[in-house]
Amino acid sequence: MKQLPGRSRPPWLQQLISFAALIIVTVWLVTLLPVLLVVGLIAAVLLIPVLKQLRQEIDQFEQTQRGEPVPPKDVTPWQRRVWNRWRRR
């Protein structure tokens, strides 16, 4: 490839610019990686109840497809269940 006419940057300046860009990208990645890991961990923890509910719904759907009766669902609020369990002791 031919060099266009005009002044070009000296080689030492070109190397300095590329080295500075490398340093900036490295610092940026090292700073960003822990943030991404923490965000991923929080997202994974928040997905646990969603995936549990999805699995229960899929199991219920499979049971209805096989013709099995759907078991009754306990709709007692969590605080009432804790109170009942505490009173039984």
C-alpha cells in the first residue's frame, strides 16, 4: 500500500499512542470485570425463584397432559405457615 504524500507521525509517537491505548483498555477491562461479575451473580440469584416457579408450572402441565389430577395447591400465606409451625412446637 502506498503512503500518501504529507507528513507522517514519527514511529516513536505511533508506538507511544498504541502503548497508551493498550494501558487504557487494560485498566478499563480490569475495572469493568468485577462489576460484570457482581451484576451476573445478582441476576443469577434473582432468577432462582423464577426458574423454580417455571419448573413447577411445567410439571403441572405435563401432569395434565397425561390425564393425572392436579394436586391441590397450598395457598396459605407464608406468615400464617410460620405461625402455625411455631404453635405446633
